[in-house]
Amino acid sequence: MFKENKYYGEVWFVSQEDFKCFCILTFTNGEVLLETNLSYGKPVFKHQIILGHFTGLGHLTFIDCKIKYNENGIIETNIYQPKYSFISASHHVETQGLKFKKFQISNDAIVDWIHQMHWYNFTEDKLIKKDDVSQVFNISEIGLSIELKQSTSSNLGHKEFKLINNGYLNFESENEILLLDAFEYYKTFQKLLQFLSANTKQFTFFSYQCLTCGEWISVYYKEDRFEKSGSSYIHLSYNEISEELPILIKNAYTSDEFKFCLDKLMENLLGIKLSHSRRFTNSISTFEAFNKLFKNQKNTKLTNYLNSNIENIMAMSKIDESEFYDFASKLVRSRDYHVHSNLKNNNIFSDFELLYISFLLDYTVGLGLMEQMNISKKILDKIINRGQSVFIDMQKTNRILNQDPLMN
């Protein structure tokens, strides 16, 4: 979308086209900044819309432009930071009530997930190119079709020849949708991708097809929610889960219960620098939500929820059934200590142990959600093995590494 770090052009306010000012657009660390002497003439915090023309880009419409920096001297200088940037080859964009039916997103996280690799056969001196990947999901309940695709583009020069894998999501709605609806459709897929692969990234480009002129118009905004994500979770590759994707995607878009649990899981999967106790209380909340929404149990005590998931918890933790009651009681006391401020509770999990209890509960929810979707036993076993690796092996290793030599 922004192939260069710097562009030159001119900008102006809506209905003030006669008053244009020179502007330098910089794209750094995922942020769009406009450096110009364009000014409204009186102190303001932001401007709703700024229009512009830029060499190498075309017609730009900037929305929700906050003033990040201001300096008054011989010439006033302002640096605006727009929340949304629209790029069109032929016209500016009227964003009020903007609707369309088709939009496309490119994201390198899809390439990482599908992991389709080409290779060179040196014996035969021949490049072996893998076939493109395409899978279409029709969600009739909301009139939406999604194509997940990886294709290969090439770049040929006199010094080198490059094959580049690109990952796409092509959305098509039977009805006209608002821009914010499109953002939500995309965000839902991002959550599911994070749930399955533990990896998401900022999109490379986001474009929609204008209903008036048929042109594909680009939109840019920074996805702060998914910045530096990559929490340890179930890590299922595309090849492992592709056959199960239709049911998972359908539920991600149509099941309020599934969507709610995904949102709760995201608090930990996308959380940065959470304390172990905070992560633990997030996991408790997610675990209780899953049981309330999917188990339909009359007894809503945490002890009962733990007992109803005993097989999955024991499978991943290797806790003996004879020890499960003590484990569950200690977990409840720890919950009461951190959530209900019962400071007199003794024999609770340490801060270090809370981290791995949190992992265990999140894996239990993930495994339970997969069971509710009737996902194959092969996938369920992979999740159990992954849960064992984190709760048992990783905990054992980090316990040794985190030992404080000043303590007995």
C-alpha cells in the first residue's frame, strides 16, 4: 500500500480547495504522518477530514486527523496523524455512509500459516513451484462469502528473479455493507487465525470495490490490537486444520457463544506484559464463560465447572484423579484470593504456578470449543499434546531457570 517511506504532495481542508499547502507524507513504524503548514487558524485538537494529492499515490482522503505536533514561528508547522487513510487513483472518497459489497485484504500471517514453499531441483536445474491454495467459505446465514488464498507473484530483473508468496482474504457480501462492518468481518477472521495459529500481523493492504466507478480503493489504518502478538497456544497449521475450517469459520461468524469465548481468549493471547495473577483471573473468567455458555449446568460454582472438565484437565496436566480434588480446591482458593480479595486464604498457587494454571485453563477452553464444533479426534489429540508440552515440560524447564539463588 505504502511502498515508500516518504511521499510529496499537497493537502487542504474540505470546502477550502483554493487554500492548498505543501505536505510531506511519511510512513514509519506503521503510522501515517502529514507534515505541513496547513492550519485552521485557531487552536484545535484534530480535523475530521483532510484531502490531498500525492505523487506516486493519487487522491488521498484522511479521516480523524489528530495534531501530533505543532510549532509556531515564522511559518507554522503541523504534523497530523490520521486514523484512516483512503487512496484512490481517480477521486477522493466520501466516507459518510460508505458502502460496498467486495473487499480484499493481504496479510503475511496467512503466508506463514499456510507455509506453502517452492524449491529448486539442482539435479534437474529446475524450479518446482507449488500450486496456489484457495479455499472458499460460504456463510449463508449472513450472506457472506470468504475466499482464503495464497498465490505467487514474480519479480524479474537483470540481477535476480524472485518468487513472492502472498496471502489474501477475499470477502463478498450479498448485501451492501458499511466500512465498519467490513472491519468487523476482517477482525473476526483475525481472532480465529490468532486462536488457531497464535500469530497475526498488520495487513499489507486493505481495499474495497467502489460501487459507483468499480475502482478498487485502498484503506489503511494501524492494527494496534495485533501488534507483537504471538502467545504460546495451540499452533495448528493450515494443512492440519483445513478440512475443519468450514465449521470453525461458520461458528466464528454466526455463533454468539463462540465469538464471546474467542473475545475472552484474546485478552490473554494478545495481552502484552500481563502479570501472572492478571492472566490467571482472565483465564478464570474465560473458563467460567465457556462452561456457562456451552455446558448448560445449573450449578455454576467453579468447583463444578472444574469437575465437568476433569478428563481434559487431567489429560493435559497428568494430574492423578486421586489428587484432582486437592488441585481443584487450591485453584478455587487462589481464585478467591485474587478475585474476591480473600487475603486470609492459605495454601494457594504461587505467582509462578498461576501462569501455568492460566495456560492449562486456556487450553481446556480451546479443547472444549473444538469438541463443541465436533472437530476430529486427530486435532483434539494435537491440542492435548500441546497442552501437556506447555503445562508439564515448559513449566518444569522454567522452574529450574527461574530459581532464585538467594532463596532456599
